[in-house]
Amino acid sequence: MNEFIEFRNHVYDNESKYIYPLQFLDDYINKSKTINSRERVVIKQIRTIKQIERKKKLGEKEIDELYSFLGEDSYTDRFIVDTLLKLFNDDIKQIVEKKTKDLLSQQQYDSQKLYHVLDICIECDIDILSDHDILFMLQKYKLDLDIISILMDYMDSFKRQGFKDHIYKLLTLDYPDNIKIQVLNLLGNLYSIETVDQSFVKKNIINEKNNVFYDSYINFLNTDFKFEKQGTSILQSMFYGDFEDSGKGNNGGLAVLLKGLGEEISKDSSVSYVFTITITQELNKPFIRFYGDKHVFIRLPIYLDQSVVSDKFIKRELFIKRYIGNFLRQSEIKPDVFHIRFLDNASKSVAHLCKELNRKLVFTLTPDPHRNMFDGSGHLKELGFKELIEKLNKIKIGDELIYTSDGIVGIGNADVKKELEIYFPQFKDENINGRIRMIGEGIQIDKSMDVEDTDIYSNRFIELSETNKDFFERPVILNVGRLSVLKGQIELLKAWSNSKLSETHNLLIIGGDLERPNKEEEMVINFFKDYVQKHPQFKDRFIHKGAMSNLDIRLLERNIIKRDFNYPHIYLCSSVKEEFGIAILEAMSIGFLTLGPIKGGVKSYMRNGENGFLIDTSNWETIAKETEKHIYDTKIDKDEFKKIQAAGQKTVDENFSIKKISNEFVSFYLSLKGEENNEI
């Protein structure tokens, strides 16, 4: 029995999806022994919000209730604003305007409540602030960057001129670059970019770090070039990382996939452009970069509060939607298909924008965090309330996107689809089930290498060899990816050092930003250093290197695999779970013996003992035990390992070339576009 899956089936069998996640919270509050009074209040508020939503009608009483809760919790704030906007219509516009005026006149608000009130005003087209209000807020909240940002958005939306000197003054304050770029946008939109005092702007914005971004951004604002070509255009959102920072921060295999996929899809004659958008906080790279003639990578300088650890997008959801929408209009970009890939509020914002523009929406669906809601016995995990409500928000977003998407992509094959059906009982609906297409991920195979590439590859290998001259004189266990607890590198180091693996193999872990690590990266890096210091016998046999480019890694892998030993070189993915595993596919294609987590989507292409091995990556003990079992199995000799490695290469070559995968995506996109044409 699996309590979480039973609960999911119960909710949807009874057609009570509209009160989710309330039912789950009710069940949690009845079982939990640790819930406190504050958390009970949040649940009570969610219950009230959902009851109002089910009425499908707003009156003064309901608006008063919703406004009274605003500002107390980031998740209830999101539910409140969503509910109000969902039920908003012209009939109640005057009531919302009156209630908002009352709230602002009494100044019964803190900055959190004020932020969402301004958000609501912009979305409902209610220009309610007087000039005095704006000046007051610019002064009072000048150190509250969320308020300054939403206030500028308000002034921009309603074209509130008359504050030029005050806006210019914002540039002189110690603001992040993203806020200053928004100031520049506001000046340009209110007074035209030609009239902006460029010398003042340059003096107060440009520095050595951001000058490349600024120059390319100004060039974009001043150019007449528009993205106009015949054919279907695709917009895919990334929001985590950068094409040029693979392996750093939260930047994982998705960037590698979307870069290659975008390039390949854009080669199709029926496609005019592929636009990949991300949100950047470090303005040290160009605003727009082309990969090929028709794949355009766009770094949107949207301010996000970096002190927020759990969910940076939830508060800024509507701002993100408007920012992307404004950029598309300004650039005259008119995507035919939007493709989103995460259960988060940024992806939700793109979905809403897509529907506002009456375009087709594609959504890649994964059972995350669903598969982490229960323990090995199928019982609901006893999560802390904060973690629980964060996961429930993601599950709620997934359920909403299933209904609003025109096409749903599952990562993998029919077996993975069966797993999706377990977590998403909505698939029983034939209308929804008919929207699903199962497509794997892919990599570039047999990428050509010129002399320069070979030199780079030799230099990278020499650099690593110089760290320890004898390191590559033994078989290597390789692990590549961003540094994270969920990626399991700490468990891998412990598994290797506490097992026979350290006697036969050296360990090479590649990933992480060594120059400016985030908190999680810093924790993992420090663990590595402390561990080797405490166990000096492993100093010469374990190497950790910071993130490298995808090309560097693949060239390094080719060099490693050339060296032949009695035991095979191993690529070991230590992630707790992996939705698919781009790095695994790349290592398979080079010829590594690959070991991947049994949890997730790797099992859709890895057949245990045939083209690789599936292992339990829950902790270092299971990693060590199961890896030892496979590597030192007396029934598998060197020739048998080579057959498994060759089978892995064949699997990738035949099924996961980026060209094959891109053809499947283009076919899917065009089928949705065809539906639109038929409607017309």
C-alpha cells in the first residue's frame, strides 16, 4: 500500500481536485505530532481560500477575507492572488478598486502585503496610486528591492510620468545590476531610450564586470532588427543556469540538453527560430547570443531576492510573466509553441503568458516531488511543514499544467509512462492521455574535433595529470555534474574510500563553481577537503575539479577511455534519482561502463547487466555494496565488461542522438501548430 498514491487516486476519483492540497493538509494535520499554532493558521487560511475559490464568485466579504490574509505567508499569498485573479471580472472591478483604496489609505499593510496589492492592481488594470503615493513609496521603500521593482513595474504599466528625477536618482543607489537595468527600461519606456542621459547611466551602471552585458543590451534597445522569419518559432524556458556555466550552481544537464536540442531543432526547414530564455543574476555575459543562425539564447535580467533559499519564483511569478511578455512584444517575437519543463512558479508564469497570447503550450512532466512524498514502506514521509507546503505547491502546479497544456512530454519510453500514470491519475482521462508524447533526451554523437579541440583536450588532460602524475595509471571512476546533496557526490566519495573500489580505481569528480560557490557547493567542496585531510591515504587517488565545458568533459572522457586496464573505467551517477541523465548518456557513448540510479528515468534505457548497471544510490553503503557486487562479480570478466560497454554505446547511437530526438520534438510541435491551423 502506498498512502500518497492512494490519496492521489482518492482525490481525483471523487472529482475533488479543486480542494487539493487542502485534503492532504487535513490528513497531515491529523497525523502530525509537530505542527505548531502558526502552521495551523496557515492551513486554516488555505481552507478559507479554497472555499472561496469553489464558490467561483467574489463579493466584498470574500475580498476582505483574502486581503486580510495577505503578507503572512508566501504560499498563501500566491494562492490568494491566484484566486482573486481567477475570479476577477469587470463586474467586481469597482469592488476590488474600492477595497484596495481602503487598504492603502489606512496604511494597514507591510511591504509583503503591499507588493501583492500592487501586483493585483497591475494585473487588473487598476491605476490607483496618486503621485503622492508613488513619491512616498519611492522614499519609504527605497531599500526594499522587491517593492522598488514592483513599483517601477506599476509606473511602467500605467505610464506614470512626472518622476524622471526620482527615477534617475535610483541609479545612484547601491542596487543590484538587475534593478538598475529595470530603471533603465523604465526611463526608456516612459521617455524613449533616445532621450535617456547615457553618460549618467554609464557612470552609475557600468563596471568591469557587467560591461559586456550592458553593451549588448543597449545595442538591443537601439537596434531595429526584429526576429522575423517564415516558419514555426519555439520558445523554451530554462530558468536554472546558463549554457556557458554547465556544472556550476544549480546548472545541470538541462543546459547541455537545451543547447544541443535548440541548435538541432533550429536546423529544421520548418522552424524559423528557437528561443531559449533564462533568468540571470550575474550580468557578466552578453544579453543575447546566437548558437547557429536560428537558436537564440536570451538572458533576462530579472531581479530575484537571493536571500530567499527555498523558492525565489513564488513571489515574483506575475512579474516574470509580464517581463517576458514585454520583452516578446518589444522584440516582435511571436512564438507559436511555448515549452516549459519544471513544476515551479516561473514555469507557471510562462504557461499563463502562453495562454494569454493564445499560443500552444508543451509541458515536460516528471513525478517530482511526487516520488519523494513517501518512504520505502509506502507511508507518507513526516516532512517539516515548510518542506511539505513547498512540495504541495509544486504538485498543485503540475496538476494545473496538465489541464492547461496542449501537449505533454514524458521523458523516456512506455515504461516511464506507466510510472507517470501511477502518480497522475488524471491520465485516466482519454482527453489528457491523448496529449502525451514520450520522448527521451539526447546528446550530440560523433561531434567533430578540429586541431584546436585536440589541443584543448590535451591541455586539460595534462592539467589533471600534473595534479598527480600517476592518477591516470589506474582505472577511473568518473562523476560529472553540479555539486549537490541530491547529486550524491559526498556519498560517492565515502562509498569509494570505504570499499574495495579505492584499491582498484581512482576517483575523479568534476563539477561546481570553485571561484564563487553557492552555499551548497561550498558545503560539498569543504567536505571533500576535510575528508582528504582526515584520510591522507586518498590524497593522490581522489581529484575534484571545478565545472568544465561540455566539450572539455567529452574530450577528457575520450582520453581516459583510451587507457586500457583489467578493470573498466566507470561512470557512476550517484544522484538519489535522475530523471534521465545527459551525463550518463555521454559517458555511455564514449565507452564507459555506466552505473546509474535505479530511481528515476535511467531505467528506461539502461538494462541491468546488458548495457550498464542500475544501483541503489540511497546512501554510501548501498552505492559501495552494489557497485562492488557488479565490478568484482567473478562471472563477469574483462571481455564481458567490454560487451556491456559496447552495448551501452550502441544504445546511445541508435536511440539517443540529438538529431533523432529533435526530429521527434519538431514533429510534436508541428502537430500542435497544425491543430491551430485547422482551427482557423
